[in-house]
Amino acid sequence: MANFSKPTVPQFSVDVYQNEFLPEGGRDVSAIVTVTSTGAAPPAGSRAAGRPAS
């Protein structure tokens, strides 16, 4: 998987676990989705790295 994140922004990962056994005629597919964030965002009101101040 490509890593396009910048070091100054949080990184996110997503894991999806779904029921792989759907009974004949079944129409519901259950899934558990977990989103994880690591790293820290810059404080609110500060300018992001690489962006000029306006």
C-alpha cells in the first residue's frame, strides 16, 4: 500500500471484518469497521506545514 501521508498530519488506518458466510437467500452482510489514528495534528489556528500564511 502506498503511503501518501505527510509527517505533520495524523495517519489513519481502516480494518474491515465482514461475515464471510452468507446463508443461501441471505441479504444481510454484517461488518465491523475499525478506524485508528496515530500522530498528532497541528494545534487549531496554526498554519499547516508547507502552506503560506494568508
